[in-house]
Amino acid sequence: MAVVFQTKKQIATEQLRHAIRIGRYQPGQPLRQNDIALDLGLSSTPVREALSELNSAGLVVYEQHRGNRVATLNLDRIEQVYTARKIIEQETARLALPHLDREAITDLEDLLIDMERHRRRQRYEDLVVADEKFHKRIYAGSHNSFLISAIDNLWNSFPRYFMWNIEDRIDQSMIEHRDMIDALKWGDETAFLETVSDHLDHSLAAIRNHITAQDGDLQQI
């Protein structure tokens, strides 16, 4: 396997993006260059470059006299992301179906076991990573690197971690992951694709309710 070389800027950008996605740095939190460099074990120059790149991507915002901070959750933006996700992920899952064989099902079952273990131990950062591996294992079956790259870009466009702070959504999501595996075992393509669609719809609904509730709490303060 060829070794892919990454610049220090690319490494810093990847690590900072990952830290935001898994909730290590939360919406609205200040991002001080030296603190991030120390926290992530990086030097300050690539961190500065990473902040600039993630600012362009919308994950980080810069305010004069206040500096950089993690972007707050924007419902309109998230709904647009989910509209795109549903179009692309459903089609990618459909293309992947013929290649989701017994080996793939075993891999998905192992990943779901990992997710359930992390859930019990309340290790939510690990839970986010296992969840992403689960879906990537499905989409890898499409053998279409352009679609997979598009999905990665959409995932990178907002912090997905906070869904795992919504207790009801965690339990519902676990059931949906199991339903995907069961549909594959039964060879029920319609049920599998419907579950993929429902999974995205339910995630967006949970996000919408979460943000709306937060906005209501702020108005009462």
C-alpha cells in the first residue's frame, strides 16, 4: 500500500476538524491557537493555517477582537446538508447493495457491538467514530470514490457529535443500525434502503428538535 504524504497543515486541519466533529470543541467555544497546538500536540503555524481553512469550510468563525471560535449550529445550513446527504447516501447505499455480502454483514455486526459497548460506557467520542465506520463500511461497497468523497465532505461540514447527546436519539439510532443489518441478512433491499432513508430523516428531526429547544431556553433567560 502506497504511503500518502500529508503536510503539517493537512494533519492539523484533519485533527482539528475531527476534534470539532466529535465534540471535543463545542459550538461557540473559543479556539485559541496556542491552546489548540498544545492540546493536539501540534505546532502553532499549521494550527493557524488549519483555523483559516476550517473558517472557509464554515466549521470555524472569526470575529474581530474575539478571535476564532467553533461555529454555532445553524438549522438552515444543517437542513441543506441533510437534503444533500439523503440524495447522495441513498444512491450510494443502493449501489453498494450487491457487494454487501456475508463478510460485510459480519463487519457491520462487529461495529454495532462496538457502538453498543461505547454507549454503555458513555464513551461518546468512540461512539461517533464507530458510527462513522459503520456507515463507511456500507458505502465502501459502492466502489465509487467520488460518491464516498462527497459523503465525507458533507459529514465534515457540521459537528455531528451532538446527536449522541440526545438520549432518545441514541436508542433509536441503535435500533436503526440493527434494522439495516437485519434487512441485509434477509436480502430485503427495499427495507434496507427505507431504513437508510428513515435513519437520515430521524437524525434531522432530532437535530431540529434539539436546536429549537435550545433556542427556546435562550429566549427564556
